[in-house]
Amino acid sequence: MIIMRFCNAIYNPLYNSCCNSVIKEGEVMEGLQGNLEALYSPGEVASQLNIQRQTVTKYARIFESEGFVFHKDEKGNRAYTDTNISMFRRVTDIKNRPGITLETAIKGVIPMYKKDSITPDVTEIATENEYYNDVTNEKLDMLMQALAEQQKLILEQNKKIDSLQEQLNEHRLDVKDRDIKLLEHIREHQKERKEEMLLIAQNEVAAAKQEEQKKGFFARLFGK
């Protein structure tokens, strides 16, 4: 259901009574300057954005909690403008970015769309939409660039961590290999030293026996 209402009713004495009224499907109402503004039901907005109707209501409630004002009829039912739809589309795009919550996305979008008047004329809507698109695209580009740089930094840090871990593992292997070689060297040295001491001892024993034999020979020779 497309709902039409005044856009330039500032000069229309019936504006206050028409401002919050819902117009039947297909009806058109004109202000003194003939400008029109389309209003859409939550279901139509949901269909355009390919989201659930409950999601549209959720968006609107959070926007209202931040002070934003939407068109409402006498029963309090909301109706949405093309600007509102563009605003919701930006929120949907931004909140799908990594690490961005719905509340954060809405708070970031509000300053670009919130205006003193909630009934701008068609010319103002077109001009402001172009401005909002430029500003939003610029902010999205900046956000994407920042995220890309952050991702690049994380990848570089991960590479450094992997390199340090690899160096640490290599160092541990080097230390282990060095310790093993040192122990083998000590054992070999101890073995050689033991063999050397054993040889010295054997030589001393042999020399002592030989000396004893010489003394015994001379004793027998001169003693008798």
C-alpha cells in the first residue's frame, strides 16, 4: 500500500489535521506547490529491503529511542518515506560488516539523515539523498579501508608470531643437539681418561713387580 501525503504543507491551514492521517490506497493529496511525497507501509519497506517486517519495526524503534521521528497516523501506525527506506538500507549494509552491531550502525546513520523537518519536499529529498549517498559511501570506503588495514596488520603480526615460534623451535632443537653433543664429548673424555689412568696403573704395577724381581735376584745372589 502506497500512502501519499503533503510535502509543502507549511502554507496549508489543514496541515495539522492531515499530517498524521493515513490516505487510502491510490489517493493523492497536493500542497499549494503541488509537491508529493510517497509513504510506504512496513510491509512494503520490508519487501523493498528484502528483510522481515519485524526487522523494519525493530529498526524504527531503535531510531525513535535515539530521538528520530517517523510519520504516524492517528492510531500510531508508522509510515515510511523514500528517505527512511534509504536510511534503513544503509543500516542493513553497515551492520553486516564484521564487528558492527545494529545499534552501532543506527547511531552512525542517524547524523546523516536526521533533520529539523520530517516533511522535506521532493527537491530536498533528491538533493539530500545525493548528499547522504556521497557521505555514506565515503564513510563506508573509509571503514572498509580501515578494516582492510587492520586485517593486513593482523596478518603481518601473525606472520611475525609464526616466525618467532619457528625460531624458538629451531633454537630449542639447536640447544638440545648441542647438549647431546656436549654429553657425548664428556663421556668420551671420561672414557679416555679412565683408560689412560688404567694404563698408568698397569704400568706402575708392572714396574713395581719388575723392581721387586730385581731386588729378589740380587738378594739371592749376594745373600748366599
